[in-house]
Amino acid sequence: MFTITQVASILTTATTLLSLGRVAVLLVIIWWMYSGYAWLTNALDLERTGPRLLLLTGTAGFFLMSMAVPKAAGHGPWALVFGASYLLVVTVHLVGFIGTSGHRGIMRVGPMNVASALVVLAAGAVPPSARLWLWGLAVVMEVLTPLVTGVGGFTVGVGHFVERHGLAVIIVLGESITEVGAATSRDSSELTSIVGALLALVLSAEMWWLYFGREERESEARLERVSDERRPRLAVYAFGYAYYLIILGIAVAAVGMQKSIGEFHQASHQLAALLLPLGTFLYLLGLACFHRTLAGNWPRARLAAALAAAALVTSAALWGSGAAALAAAVLVLLALITWEKHQPNGG
């Protein structure tokens, strides 16, 4: 998860559309294999020494990726380090599945994973101006893989699977608070630091509430009721595609919180002003897609809240101040939580 939070640093360092595109693309690549390891640990017998050593090797690959991510878009060897460590992670994932209950599934999905990893590695050898295109090609390959090959042959242990993905939300939210705290500590105004940090803390807590208050528990129950044959497909759609929007939303919102604190007393017409509403919108949209995949119906209140966040928080940032934008985001999520609390089916 440190690798995912490192991706957000690209947007923090240079708040441009190009950086936002890099974040979106790199996060797909990283999330694809983080989620893949949730499937892998679901199948491995971790009481044995071999699987433990294999996972430690994969962990080393993720750690190298986290070191390389902030500099992978520039000149120098870090793009190659990122690609090589990603190929290591993918290879460990493939080898780990061989001999488990998911060996039939990985023999279909695995070659595509390796092919996309080789594209990521090749991206490290081209000029930075062309690198994003190769990363984008790898993303297309990964996103299409389940649709082309199918995901039959895998077994989804529901409790472990839901827990591992919920852990990702907790860690990314926790890292966002850490980064906001670091940003406020650099501000010269004590009032701005305190109020800004508290507003960011409340907003992160609301994001936590919206998922863990009921969604996680109900998603586990819904996935449990699905037949073994249909479960892998729903797991990919809910915890792969929809969950990507959730994680991306948290990461973008975290940078948006930092930028809002930096413009706490004034309006901003820079791209930075749009990160908080964009992140909040993506998070709520991801939650709605996640619910729709597993429950079969759209949560209209969450869709309405996503649109409200996009409109109200953007207006507050552009014509009010960073403080107004944070307060507007807090109020939108508070209204949604209050509404859902009084609805038997979550709105």
C-alpha cells in the first residue's frame, strides 16, 4: 500500500493534467497486482515456508516499485527499476498460483499479466515523453484481460478477500491523514494548521464511515450468497474495477486536502482547486459502482452526493477558499451519512 500512496506524490509535486494522467495510469498498474496478491494469498498455504518466502520476494518487488514510482516518469534509471520490479511482482504472482486451486485460472490470466509487465519494463527504456503511452497500453491489456480470458478456475474465499481489500482502504486513508498532517505542520499559521487538519480528519473519517459503516459487511454477505462459479467474475468487477475508483478517489482527495489547506484563506483557479471535488466525486462514484455490482441496484443517494460534491466543492474552491471547499466536502458527506442512517437499504 505504500506503493499506492507514493503514486499520489507525483500529483503533489507537480499539479498538472499530465501528472494526473500519470497517477491514474500508474495506479491501475499497481492496483491490478495488489488486488492480484489478494487472490494469491487467498489460495496459498501460508503455514509452509515456500509460500512465505515467495510472498517475501513479492514484497521486495513492491518495495522497489514504491521507491521508483515518484521518479519513474523522469530521466534516469528509475523507470527501468519500476518496470523490472513490477515484472518480478508479476512473476512471483504467476509462480505462486501454480500448484494451488487457482492454477487453471492463472494459466489463462498469467500470460497476459506477464505481457503487460514486459510493456511496463519496455516503457523504462523509451524517452519520458513516450513513456505514458506504453504505460497506457499496459493498462488497456490489464483491464481487458478478465473480459478476454475470463476468470473461471479461481476460488474466492470471501472473508479473507473482503478483509484484504478493506485493509487497502484503511491504509490509504491513514496515509492521506499523515500527508495532510505533514502539510499543515509546514504552515506558519497555527489556526490554519489546526482547523485545516481537523476538517481533513473529519472528511477522511466520513470516507471511512461510508465504506465500513455498512458497505464492507454487506458486500461480504452478498458475495457469500453468490455461487462459486459466478463469484470470481463479480469479485473482479467489484473489487477490481469499482475498487480502483475508490482508491483513486482517496488518493486524489488526499492531495486535494493538502492543496486546499495551502489555499486556506483564498480562492484558487488552478487545477489544484479541482482535486478535492474530483477525488470526492470519484470515491462516491466508486462506492456506487461497487454497490451496484454486488447488490444489483444503484444507490441513488450516493450518485446524487457524487454530483453534489462535484458542483458544490468546485464552486467553493473557485469562488470561496480552500477552507470553504473542505467544509463543503465535509457537509456533503455528512448529509449522505445522515440520509443513509435513516434508510433501511442505504438510500
